[in-house]
Amino acid sequence: YLESLTVAIVGLGGTGSIAAEQLAHLGVRKFILVDPDRIETTNLNRVVGARLSDVNRHKTDVAADMIAQITSDAECKRVVGDVTRTAVARELRAADFIFACTDSHGSRAVIQQIAYQYLIPCVDMGSIITARAGQIAGIHGRVQALAPGLPCFTCCELLDSEEVRRDMMNAEERSRDQYIQGAHEPAPAVISINGTVTSMAMTMFLAMMVGVPSAARHLIYDARPPSLRSVSFTSNPNCYVCSSR
């Protein structure tokens, strides 16, 4: 069954590259790979399949090459672009399942809209390491399913509308906006945490698509205590994203 699915991965960085690798091993053969960026030297500590010789290559190409090394009969559509742009977002309509492996509020807002509007199940994932006074203060991960009957990011109040507004702008619009100061610094990431979060997302995918017995649809991981817990939110019956209205 899995080899008949078309699976989209939005973001081929730390978590997305691991997702591509695991999906290929699981038997998925049709991929839509979406990412606007090229491999940088600083990516090599966490992007699976990337080597020093891949620096400056598109992340979509590196992921497609890795998938081909695992299974020679895979079909990979490579979309080099930002999912917040309409032409790129439309490519996701051909997917049967979406993995959201991005790190911006704007991209998540677009992906959830597609998931609910076109009834395409999605799993979003993310990890973050926070520091205070030079010491690690927290190591966290989150995996959340977005699908009909499940509350969206908007219901869960997980999207910052100001961040969404910023992410939807182009560079020139941002430079002219008096409310935007400076640039966002990327959060540190470690491959072991990304691997943990992505593996949880993959089990959730298998539960949703082939009936693996796992009921969790929203997981929070904390590496320090450590703990893994399932959380639940209530859907807003009037939500403009996910309600039947």
C-alpha cells in the first residue's frame, strides 16, 4: 500500500532529510520534495545524505539522490521553492500525505490550509534547543497530525499571526515594513533530537495510513526530565481553517 502513495516532504533539512530516508526504507516510492535552499557547510552536521561535495547543491537534489540510493525505482518530483508562494503550494495537491518539516509560522499556516481544504492528512514536526547564559536550558520536540476531525494550529493557538505576516512577505516588503526589525537567527539543531522527533512522526504516519496501533496524534517530547506525553486540544467549531463550516 505504501508504495502506491505520493508523499510530500516540505523542508529537506534536519528532520525532512531523515523523513525522506525512513520513508524510502519503509517502501514509499513516490515523493514530492519541496525546499528553496541549497546545502551549506553548516548543514552537514544534521542533513542526512549530505556530504561536503554537496555544498551549494539544492537540498531537493541531495534528498532525491539519497532516496535513489535506497530504492532505484523511486519517483521524485523536485520543487525548488518556498511553500508560502502560491505556485509552490499548489504542487502539494498531488500528494496523498504531507510531512511538514519547516521552521516558519508562515509555511505552517499554508500547509495546514492545504491539508484541511484538500483533505490531505499531514504530520508536522519540529525540535528546538534553548540556551540560557551559555547553558542548555531545554531540549524539546513536537509532532502533530493535521487532518479532518483533528484541531489545527489555529485551534491550538500555535501560530503567531505577526510571524505569519512576516513570513508571507518577500525580502523587499520586509525591508520596507517599519514593524520588522533585524533578521531571525536559526535555532540550533542536533541530529539525535531530529532523529527522535522524526521517528515519532513516522510511527504516527504508519498509524494513520496503515493501521499501526498507536492512537497519539499530538506528542510533546522533553529530553531533560525526560518525558514523552500525548496532549489534546479541542477543535473550534467555528475555526476558519478546520471546521466543517
